[in-house]
Amino acid sequence: MFLCQPLLDVFIGRGIEDVDSFIQPPSWNDLPDPFSIPGMAPAVDRVLAAVRQKQRITVFGDYDCDGVLGAHILRIVVASLGLEPRIYLPHRDEGYGLNAPAVHQFSMAGTDVLVTVDNGINAQREILLAQRLGVDVIVIDHHRIQEQVNTLAVWSQEFCGAGLAALFAMALAVRAGWRDERVERLQTAMSQYAAIASIADCVPLQKGTRTLARLGMRELAHAENCGLRELLRISCANPANPDSNDLAFGVAPRINAAGRIDHPARALSVFEAAKDEDAARRSVERLDQLNQQRRQLVATHFGGLCAEIPQSAPSALVLYREACPKGIAGLLAAKCVERFGVPSIVLAPSPEPGLVVGSGRSVAGFDLADALDHFRGFFKRFGGHAQAVGLTMPIGQVEALTKEFTAFVEGLKLERRSEIHEDAELVLATAGKHFDEQLALLEPFGEGNPAPVFLLRAIEIVAVKNRWVRVRQGRFSLEAFCWDLRPQIGLRGNCLVEFRNKRRILRHFREAGAVA
């Protein structure tokens, strides 16, 4: 395909040499062989043995989008094999990951096989407890390994938890001898949930994950699950053809809102209403209400945080707010990164006396999990990956962590990323009528494949309505949503615009003659 020059410049700038391979429509054959993932074969065999022997299987997920959808995927495939598993999603008050009280509960209920998804790779003590109680444990996880667990484990950092669960489901179907048509139907359904989770969970949208996400996004338009269809309807600008912007800022926040404000079971109930349209509508309406509460809380607490941060922010932020709900700490950290361009950790009170819990988010090119590993002595619990971490620590150690972590980051001399940098220059007159269509070939946008940002020179602001502006360059113009800006009609200069298909975001405007 002949691409316009601005998009070719994006590929060149990102080091993508095989453009045709990157943009061509994916097929199921482009996915890696599930059995190439270490630990896949023995874990699959153990689940199939449990199905044959009618043993009790419990799936332990997580309270976020990835953990909820991963658990849902495993429930579908195990039930399709003829054995209904028990699904357990922890409340946020239980803390992240597998915990001893839950293990005792599963043992007393007669669980034979416990499968964790989106957690478990570092739950050494809890897994040893389960094994002593006679419960076999299978871990399906993508988080950074800190303590190698001696159990069956399907682990890869290339995929999110739900992505690994989807590959695990495909491997189960193949090993069980399903016919090709049935396997393809399973792939179609599972990839839809994996696509949402992949975009939501800060995993790089590259290689196998990008392929799986593209396949799933293509199938979302034909979703058969009533709950998923209703969620897409209420969350997406175009439910018939959702893009990564819809999933990242519409669907995922609603799923996550359940675990942040209430209980993740609220989100799971949406997908349990597979064939009941009325139940699906009620479940999605409840999620939407929780998401509105979440947005109000974030706006209130972020305003308070900004008031505490000096105009010249330090090289890293560690912030404790006594009144902050722990469910929104990660969102506040992400907004701090966006506003101040530095690695940020937000802490809130823990249900356990004397402790605080928190979430951290990172800037591009800075591995937050690796950096915080240097400060492991501060934490009671800690885990995550390059761009996002969770932790629990004594409240008395917060001041010392703040001082030492800030000094550590300061010594690295990181470039501040609060100001967006362009991928390429765009001249509207030469973009061509197929620019939007070609831009969509770069989807999905997210971690590892951000939406491109273009520099537009010599533009004039010709209209402003609410947060929308129209900019003109010669005889051509475009509309964009303002990002923390209040430009006025008649101003002339250069601007940076982030392009998400037909959604344009004005990220920076510099008047003509302004000092750089």
C-alpha cells in the first residue's frame, strides 16, 4: 500500500522497517503457538486431567480489568470442557494477589486445582500453603518475577494476564481435540476480551500482543455476549467499529470502576449476562454509575494533590493522602505523570493499621518496577511491571522513601516528558483524502505504540467552542479537542496534535514569535 509521507515518517521515527507486515490484516496463524510459552503444556494437561476426573477447579482473578477478563476467559473454556469452575475475585481490601485466608477457604470448600490469573507468580508463601493443604496450583501471570514459585506456571511478559488466559484457552481446546471450527469460535470470543485487557493494562502493544489485540478488536463488532455488546454500546463512539480510544477511555474504566469503588464481581456480572439483555443492561448501568463516582473522586483528589505540589515539581513524586480511597491511587499517579512528567507514586491508608497502600506509574523509558526493587526493604508487599506497580508499606517509612527515591531518580537525569514531542510534521494540504483510513492501520494505540503526534506549522485558530478548536492551515482546517489549553480565536503559531483516527487532541500550542 502507498502511504502518505507523514505516516511513513512516523514509521521511520519508530524504527519500524517492515511497514507492510506491520499494517497488513492479521490472521490467527500470526499468533504464536500457545505451547511455545514455557509451562503451557503441563498446566494444560493438569486442567484436562481435572476435567476428566471431575475435580473442583477454582479460578482466582484480580480486581482490575485484566484480572476480571482473564477469569471470565478461563470460566468460559473450562465450562465448555464440561466442568463449571468457581470464580473468585478479591475485594481490594484483601490486597493484591493470592492471600492465605482465601487459600484456606478454597481448601475447606474442596478445591483440587487452583488457577490464578493476572497474579500469583510471586505468591510463594500462599502457594506453599495451598500445596500443604493438598491443592494443586497453576499460575497464569505476566508480572515481574521476584521469587520463583515452585508450581505449574504459565508466565510471559509479552502478554497481559487475559492475553495469556486466551492462549491457555486455545491450548486447552487443541489438546482436548476440538474440531477446527470450534477452536476458531473460541478464538473469536476469547480474543475480544484479551483485546480490551491488553489495551487497558499497560502492556506493550507489540509482537504477539498487538496481533491478539488487532484480532480481538476486529471481532468486537460481532460480539455475541449481551453484556459485552451493551458495554460497547454505552462506552464507544462507534460500537460497530470500536477503536483503541474507545477501549482505553470508555470500556476499560467502566470495568475497573467496579473494583475501585465497589467489588469486581459487579464487572464480572456484566459478562455473566451472556444471553439476558435485561440483566446485561442493568449490570452495565450500574458500572456506568460507579464510573461516574470514580471520575468525581479522581477530580476532587487530584485537585488536592496539585495544590500540594510546588510549581517546580521534584524529579519524582511520592504522595500520601490520608483521605484518598485506595482504589483511585493508580489513577491519581497516572494523572501526576501526565501533568508533571515524572515517575509518581500515590499512597492511601490501608485497612491494616500502621500501613499504607499505593500505586505507581512511570514515564516512558523508565522501568519503575526495576527502580523500586532497589528500595525493597521499605515494602511489606511490592510487585508490578515497567510502567505500573502496587505496594504496601509502613506509614512511618513514607518520608524516608520519598527522600531516597527522589534522590535516586534525580541522579538518573531523566528527561521530563510533560511536554509532548512530535513524531513528524504534517501539512494538511498534502495529507491526502485517505489519511484517516491509513492512520487506522497503525491501531491499536497504547503502551509501546502511542497515537502519533504531528507538528502543524503556521496555523491560525479560527473557532473555539467549549473545549473544541478549529485550526486553519492555508485553505485546509481541522478540529481538535483542547488538552489543558485555552487558545483564543485569531491566534497564529504552531501546534502539536495527537491523532487517534478521527479524534484529534490539541496537545500544545505556541504562538508565532513565542520564545521556545
